[in-house]
Amino acid sequence: MTQKTHAKKEMVQNMFNNIAPKYDLLNHLLSAGIDKGWRRKVRKELAAIHPEIILDVATGTGDLAIELAKMPVRKIIGIDIAEDMLKIGKQKIAKRGLDQIISLEPGDSDNIRYEDNYFDAITVAFGVRNYENLEKGLREMYRVLKPGKMAAILEFSKPASFPMKNIYKFYFNHVLPTIGRMISKDKGAYTYLPQSVARFPENKEFLNVLLKTGFKNPRQNRLTFGIATLYIAEK
């Protein structure tokens, strides 16, 4: 693993630890609450396969895990490298009385501590673009997923059509970093966000990465004019 790669992981970890206290507020504010609807889409996709044990990678403060707990599941395990985010997530889970269903723990997408073929479903919401090594992280997800089961990946994407493309570009590159910086007091976090989205492979390019890392039948559902995309793939 290169020094540059190590530097990315450390940067992402520090950044999310720094903004943890304001993360939920900014998430819902900057997306005008639309992010809640996107997470519901993930739950509805997974409901069709009736998963009992789910892994939520890059769980952050546990918003997706909490949404998924609305299904009749046995266990949801959320992992993240930013422990300050997990602390806030645990408080939210306890407040909702979901301690017996959801557990959050420190964990890295590159080295998931669970055995092969362990989970009925794996989810990631707005986290794969932060993976230290995208293909390695996806292969780890594939490894711990049971055969015939599903991975659901929710990620930001870039609208392609006028005028949403232009509105989005202005908002993401100018408005969002300014508001994010003012509220979180972190100069880099909300500048990093549009940069990481711009670099992330999307559409057919990401579907091909899923195929390359072992998944089959990858497909995508563009959400809210293409601001976000839900990718589904199977093992």
C-alpha cells in the first residue's frame, strides 16, 4: 500500500471525525432532506430479498442502518473508520431503542473482519467514493456476501441534462462548500465532497468495476435528476 493511499485514508478519517458533530445537520440541510428518500429507496430494494443479517459499510452516524431496521431483520452491523461518527450513531440508535438490532463498530472497507459468505445484504451510502482502494473494497464486500444475495450502493452522481447539470455544478462547487465550511468549521471537508464526486466513476464505468470485482447483474437507478444513483449488484 502506497504512502499516498495511506494518506487518503487518514485524511478521510480525520475529516469525518472533525465534522461528526455537525454531520447530520449538514446532510439534511444541504440535501433539503432528499437524502432520506434516497435511503428509503435502498430499503425498498432490499425488502424484496428479506435479508436477516446486513452489513452497512461506511455507516457514518448510522442513518442508513436505522432506515434498514424498519424491515424485519435480525441484525445490522455498521462499520466505519471514523469513530467520532460511530459515537453519534450509537447515541441515535440507543435513543430509538434499536440497540438489539443495530451494532456499530470500527471497521475498514479494505479488511472486513467477517468470514466469507456471511451477510444477506451489504449496503454503502455515500461511502464508496471514499474507499482507499475502490476495487479492493468492492472485492471485500463480495467476499462476505452470501451467494445469490444483493449489494446496494448509494452514491452521489452528476446530472447530465440542462438545466439541472448547471444548477448542480454551481451548487456543488460554490454554495455547498461555503455553507459546509461555515457550519462545520472544517475548511476542507465540503471542498473535498465535490472533488470526490467529480473523480468517482459512475454510470457504465462503475457498473463495469462491479463486474470486474466479481458481482453479476449490476444495474443502476438514477435518482432526483441524477444527483444520486442507486447501484444494485448480486453475488
